[in-house]
Amino acid sequence: MPGFAVARRIRENPSLGGATIMMLSSADRPGDMAQCRELGVAAYLQKPIKQSELLDAIVVTLGKTPVAPSPHSGRHEPAFTVPKGLVVLLAEDNEVNQELATAMLRRRGCEVVVAKDGREAVALWERERFDVVLMDVQMPEMDGLAATRAIREIEQSKGGHTPIVALTAHVLEGDRVRCRLAGMDGYVSKPLRVGDLFQAISEVLPQTQSTRSAGVPRELEDCLDSVGGDRAALEKIVTLFLEQYPVLLTQIRDAANVGDYTAAGTAAHRLSGSLGVLGARQALEAAQRVEHLSVGGDREALDTAVTALEHQVAETVGPLETFYAATRLARPA
């Protein structure tokens, strides 16, 4: 039963009608948001979903107070670090984005002051000391570019430099140039993802450098970040994938050979979910293409796509097998 059908059944059941529903999807399909609004879905998240993003969404949706993560043995720092107690000025006019960004920041131990427009952001910056400014580009009264230019002009006469990171829904190269010319130090596109946000902050802070978790290949750093730096969880994910991917690839190839497009698409969907969690973007795109072509029934195109998928998965598996072997060797007998 598809997820929207489940949501509709829940809404029609009087005993479950008040439940909070969050949708998790591997693709942003046309019409999904309209169905979410119709069914009263509280949040719509696109997979792969990072642990911290899921928690932030739950916190915001339920209106709960964010709680700082507790130390846990075996957990490692993610691929980026920011100092505890960082004081952040968040200039954002959208209340939903305010809540989400504030939840992300406070859960990492940051102190957050919110400005509703660029003019208020400049006034707050003049009165208080901030370690970094997160500046929405499009705001009323004074937009983020104008506010940044105003701050930089004041700094020219008084000295100092506060790092400013742009927050914008635009992703064109021209927008990056405009942000740089206005005096911004970094750039994060919306909707905000916690990994991108803190990576950008870590890069603009003075004397702060990104750190890598020891022994984790570059290809798995996003996955490690997704599980909150939990090395044991990462090892389990890699182990499960190495066990499952040969079976799924065989199912896809066999189904394509006999023209069973439904079976091929189902197996490709399962494989794409695992590849998304691992952050294997090229292999993920190849799996999604197989899934897409399995609907059209073009035997030749599907066969070519399956071959490309097999190649991309082979490229992905190498670093995973190396990591798995090193992990096994590191364990005490």
C-alpha cells in the first residue's frame, strides 16, 4: 500500500485522526505536495534523510524544545566541527525557516538571535557580538545583500570582520557571485540541510578547519554524518549493503532479461534506497534510471541502463569493501 494511501486510511480512522504524519520519499514527484496538504501531512522529507535532519523535523513538527545530544561511547565527530557556544545571528523572515534553522543550531549548542529582516539584522549586529551571521538573501525592508554591504561598510571604518553565510533558495552560479560581491563569505542553498549548514559555518570561522573521521573513506563521510557520527551504525549499514546488493543486482538483471519490468523496478527501487543512504550519487542516479525505464517497457533501453547500473555499483563497492575489511581486522579477536 503506497504511503499516501496509508495516510488517507489513518485520516479516515476516528481513533487515529489526530496522528501527526510525516512523509518520507525517495523522489519529489509532481502532485506530492498537493496530496500532503489535502491529507494534513505535517512534513515531507526527501530521502536519503540524515539523522539530525529527521530529529530537527520531528522537533519542529511537534513543537518540542530541542535537546542537545548526549555523549555516547563509540560516537565520533562528524566530518565538520563547530565550537560549542557559538553565537549566531540568524536573519530570516520566514517563520518556518526560522524555527528549523534555530532547532538545528541550538541542538549543536549554539546561541541564536533572530532578526526578521535585513535592517533589524544590521541593528542587532551593531549592538551585540556575533561569531557568525546567517543571512537570508531575500527579506523585506532590507534584503540580505544590502544588509551585508551595510555591515561591511561599518567594518571598514571600525575594523573587524564577522563571517556572513548567505541563505538562499537560488542555486545559480550568478547568485553565488552576487553574494561574494556583497561581501558574504559562504553560501548555503535552501531548503536547509544540517550537514551543508554546519559545513559552511565551519569553513568561514577563523582558525577552524574541517576534520575527517579517522579510517573512514571520503565516499562514506556523508553517510557517517547522516548517522550522527555513529561508527557502529556506519559499519552495520556497509555490511548490510555488501550482503544485499549482489542479490538485488541479480534480481534486476534476471527480471530485465525476461521482460518482467515490475520486478526490475521494485528491485531497483530497493537498491536506490540503499545507495542514497551511502551517498553514492552516480550509482543512485543509475538505479533511479532503471526504475524509471521499468515503467516504459523499452527492453533495449532498460538493458543498457542495467549494464550502466552494474558498472556504477562496481565502482561504489571498492571503497566499501576496503572499509569493511579494515573494520574486521581492527576488531579484537
